[in-house]
Amino acid sequence: MNSFAMIFGHCVWIPPSPKAALVALNLFFGIGTTTQPDITAAEAIIAAQYVARGETQVEAQKEVASLNACFGTYEVPPENRNHPKDADLTRLQNTQTPNRK
């Protein structure tokens, strides 16, 4: 039984292999996957790991789609957003909040 799991957004994902876990982590954070061909290649590696574990190609593609759905449930905290408008709002909120000690 695999005792390793990863949390992406609101989901817990049990990778089919350590290689798939590493690829998924890189995919989630965008490490080395900046273009659509990079993303497609990473998804193919993850799917291949499911197939190597004994699942069909269709089942593997469903698992990859499910993983992508998990990625989509992640909510970036406002203070970590790169959008300048969001950063300005966060800075404004921080200056308007009185410091209480």
C-alpha cells in the first residue's frame, strides 16, 4: 500500500510513483513547464506512470484530468498574488488595520 500523498488545492492525490510525484510537483509550480508542449509532456509522463502501474490509457488520462482539476482548486492567498492591483489592495488593507498589542 502506498503511504505517500500530496495535497493540491482541495484534493489529496496519491501518485502512482515517485517519478509521477516529482513531475506533478513541477507541473503544479510551473517548474520547467512554461509552454503547452512542456505541460503536455509532463502529463504524458504522469499518465505513463499510471499505465506502468497497470491501468489502461483511458484510466490514466482520467487520473491526469482529475489531477488537473485538483490543481484548479488551489486558491492563491491575496498576499501572494503577483497582480499589481491585488498587491495594492493588500498593502492598503494592511495600512488601514490598526496594530493592537
